[in-house]
Amino acid sequence: MKKMKKVLALALAAAMSTMMLAGCGPSIQVQQNGSSSGSAGQDTQQAASDTGAATTEGTGDAAAAPAAALTYAPGTVLRMATGYNSEKTGLFFDAETAGSGITLADGKTYNAGDLKPTWVEVENQLGVKFENKYQGNSASKEFEYWKERLADVDMVSGTAALLTENGLAGDMVNIGQYLDQMPNFKAYLDANPIVRLSITGDTSTGAIYFSPYFDGVNDIERMPLMRIDWVQKLLDGEGEFTADASGTTSAPVYQPYMPTEGKVEVDVVSADGTKAEKVTKDYDTAGNIVAKMNEAGEMDGVTAVNMLRTYIDEAYGGYYGTQRSDLFVGQNAAWDADELVALLRCVVSNPQTLNGTDSIQGLFTREDNNNQRRVDMFRFAGSLFGVRGLESRQDYLYVGNDGAMHDARQEADTYEALNRVHNMVEEGLISKAFVDKSEENSGTYLENDLGFMHYDYNQTQTILNETKLDKDAGEKYMAVMVPVARWYDGTSEDGVYMHFTESWRSVKTDGWGISVKGVGNDQDKLNAALALIDFAYTDKGMILLSYGPDAFIKQGETFDFNGKQMPVIADATKAELWEKADGNYTNYARYYLGSTLSFVKNQAFEYQCTTDIGQEGAGHISKAIALGVIKHPALEVAENQWYTSVPTVLPTSTVDNNTLSGYTELTEKFSQQKDGDNVLVNMIVNGYGALDSSVNDAEGAAAFVSGNWSGKQYLAIKESAWQNDLSYYQSSK
């Protein structure tokens, strides 16, 4: 019964999110007392500072008073080596952002070296003083900078793995032993046990060595985005497609992934978004579109489009009518990898129709010369071809349906999927800039009408509809449904054809830790640092650290977001968002307000900054999630562990961590850092040989990683830690 209540609660929250996303905009409700949610909880938090009691998000109940309050001297100084990933994203204004002085929507002027508005208010709330020690690095590099001088800082940014590893070595404070004095943080962990599991560094003691960061929680993260006006132009309407001019498709290389005969039934959302229903892919009637195109060989773009149109009509029995584009871009979308390849062939062979030029790039990444963005291509490959671990919360790990830990780098399925994407490269369906790491073209395809599709974050990318595309001419770049693929979740030996995403928000890989040498024997410093973390989990703290201070919020107005009343941003804030950050909420919040740098980033602010087109696509996906059409990992130890989200940190010992740190080839070869290099990306471009000259098939690739780069040893350590996690979880329930 308890589990059922939880499921019903989650379904209700998802349904409310769906209704809100599907509408024209948020429903604004003016509170009778004239105060906004931005200030709600301020008195409560002040009392919490005095008594240790405060309310918590996630439970809605008052947290129990701690055994001993976190008291410290007013004005206690905390030396903060904390930020997000650059000089612009710290607690204090950098010289470039502040210039000769910058006036914000709160009417105040800030100079280089000044605290950003959010942190001015945190100082006021907690009665502390922050001193800037941040070097402006990514989490891993920031921690490495301070590793040998931790006595000089009180709080420091780092990756979850580094903070935990150094916590086990005695350098970071075990926050877990102070939870009774941190009622808000403790209540959050109690209400979200998978979060506790994700940050536990030592299962024998329950130690926690960092405060987690959430870029949203329990929601989809990345999604496919398409120029849907191009899909509609090619596929919709009566009769045959015609064009004055077209190009030709390349010699086919990609081979069918989906069946070539039989029938496949999949769940979709009804066109009106009210219910789940089933559609059938009838290969006996229509054949497989890739197989048919391959048999025909090279063809002109008009022929390719008409072949795809006929296939959609026959395979789906007229389900999509003359609005065939809905197979890809509709609420009831059911597209798969083969159908996407067929569409890409149509897109790249019809540039004259779509953009009036001689060239269109199919799949691309946001910055084709940035490794941190290039890896999105293999993440998308996992979604296309049913491969787990390519969007893992930790390295490339996932829990199999056998309950054991697996590493995608050591699975043949991974390399089969990447080879399929390599075949797409050989056909010219992947952008030239991705292949060449082009500096010139990288990131400009959308604004120049040269790119069709990529896999990314909805809010930041759909802003381009306002800034780069011609909406009046019908240009429209929008998130679309995740694809149907065959996933081996253990419920069928032959796999299950379904919509599934591994891109699910949980504890991020970065966080903030408290330096043991930094706080030393100074109880004031320790208590102030712990109080900061606990404050972040109060209602007031969650709003402040996402929205910024009350001056940036409309007083007296809220809207319903996921079943909770959340503040509405002020008109001046929204105007400033576009003026200073081109509508990019995350950049605005981090560069100017100083919010969303760590702790819990509430998506309610971001939602309000999402374009109408962005909300439309997200609404389709939200409905599919709420109706159970899109499956995803769970932030719990699921009964079928294949659906369990991998913890961000696994409780490896100091000895294990020392061993793991020696596996440098495994780390460096599969880097996801901006300036790193990744053999999975290289394999997409160059084939199996990019891994090693001795490798020529998927089985060989998996075996090579396992046997040559300490892959087997790495996985054994992680599997042992996972089993310890499971034992700890069961014993602590």
C-alpha cells in the first residue's frame, strides 16, 4: 500500500506537470496575503536559524528539531572555492561580466569582486561572510588546484568522485555524521532514499562527503530536436511530393535495425494527448523502409520522399493520414532508427526545397569541435539502438536485468550501435563539422538554415526560435518524442520495443565539500558551512538558490508547477534575461544572479523562460511520461533493477580509489570533458579502427577495452561497491 501511494503521488505530479506544459502558459494565481512564494518561508527559515526547525520540500511536513542547533558567531567567514565551471559562474562577479559596473533588475549596481545578488541574500539569511577563493575552473580542475592547499579554503567544488575519494582519505568533512543537526537536508534524504544512496561514500558508516547538486530532479534531461517545418514540408499533404529540383541520396551503407518482416506493436500517446494507445508497424505489408531504399540504391530526393510517404501509409495502415509528419513530430509519434535514417536521406537530398541551397546537414551536435558536446552523438546512439550506459549518471555504468553492474564500454551492443552511426557518417547523414571538428561551422547550422536535427537540452536550444529562426515564415525547431527501440529490460528474451530514455535527472556529478583542514578546530566555521547546506533545503533556500532574491520575483503571484505553487519571475527579470543572456536562463542565473550554481535547481524558473515552441515539444514528452508511454530509470532500487538509476557515486574504499586512479587509459580514452578525447566519438567518425588497428567488429571492441585498458578490473571494483550499496540500502530501509 505504501508503494502504491508513492506511485499514485508520482503519477498525479506528472499529470499536473503535463496539464501545465500542454497549455498556453502557466496559470497565475495571486495570493490573498500579498506575499509571493519567493518570500514564503523567510520567517520560517529565520526561526530555523534560531531553533533548527524548518519545512522541507518533498515531504511538506515540519522537520524535527535537531539534537543540537548549528550555532556560530555572527559574521563567521567562509572561504569559498566554489562555483560552476568558469570565472563567470562563481559566487562573485568577474571583471568581464561586471565591466565598469553593472546594474541589474533589482536596481543595484555591482562591480567586479562583488557578491552576486543571490549570495548577498544568503549572507543576510545566515549571518555569515563569504570570501572568494574560486579559481574559475570546472569542478574537477578546481578541486585539483586546491588538493594540496585545502587548509586555505573552507568549502570547495569538486566532482562527486573526487570529493568522496578525498573524504575517505580524511580530507573532506563527513556531513553524514551531522544530519541530526541538519533537519532540512536530512528530511530531503529521508524523502528521497535514492539520493541518499547516490551520495553515500562509505556503506559501513553511512558517510557523505559532499552536498549534491541537482539540475532538476526526476525529469527528462536531453531530448531529440528537429526542424519540424521541414518534416511537414516533405511528408504532409495529398498526392505525391514534387519539387523543381533535388539532389540524390548517397550509395546506401546503413543496414536495417528494425525487423524486415512481421509486425511490431508499440505504445504511443493519442493525437489529442488524452490517453495511451497502441499502433502497429506492419512490415509484412510495407516492408522495412531502409531495406527498400537500399534495394533501390541511389535515387533522387523526390523519389526518396515518395517512397517514405508510401511506407508510412502502408506500415501504419493510414493511422497518420495525410499528416505523416506526426510519425516523427506529433504527440503520437512512433518513429524508430530506420525511419529516421530514411527521413535523413530525404532531408539531405532535398536542400533546394527546404532551404534553397545545395546543402543541408542531417544530424549535428551543438558545438562540433567541443568534445563535451560531441559526446551527445553517442548518447543519442544509445537512445536510437537500445543501448544502456551511454547516458549514465556515473561513467558508462548501468544495472542490468541480472541485478549486476555493467559497463557500456565493455558491451558489444555499444559498438554495434556506434558502427551503425558510422554507417550514417559514410552516407553523409551526419554533419561535416562533426566529422571534421570544424571551428568555422560549429554551432551555426541552425541559424543559417543548414542543420536539421540534434540531441540536446530543450530550453537553451529552442531559444533559437526567437533569436535565429524566422517564425513568421514558419520555421520551427522543436523537441520531439524519443524514438522506439528494442530494449532488453529482462521482461522478454527478444527485448521490448518501446520508448525509453536513459537521460533522467538525478544527482549530478559535481558538488561542494567542506575541507577538514580548512575549518580545522573552528567550530564556528564548521557549523556555518553545515548551516549553508541545510539552508539550501528549506523552502526559502530552494527558491533563493534557483530564482535569486525577492527583487527578481513578482510579489504576490505564483503558478502551479508539478503540483506546487512556485514564484513568477518579475517582468524586469525576464526582460533582463533576454537583454543580457539572449533568453538563456541558465547563463543568466549563473552569470548575473549567482543562482543554480549548486544544490537543487528548481525547474520552475527555467520553465517560465522556455519559449512557446519549447513548451509545446516538452508538453508532448511530458504527457508521454505521465501516461507511461516513455519509460525511464527510477530514482529508487526498482523491483526490476534494470530500471534503477545508477548512483552518482559508488562506495569504493580508499584502496579501491587508489587502484581506480591508476586506470588512466580507461579514463582518458573515454573522456567527456570539453578539451578531452573520446574513442566512442572517434569510432563514429572513423569506424572500429579508431579504437585500435586490431579491432574490426563489435565483439572485438568490447574485448579490447576489457582486456587492454583495465576495463575488467574497473568493473569488478564497481560491481563489488554496488553490491555493498544494495546491502546498505536493504539494511537501512
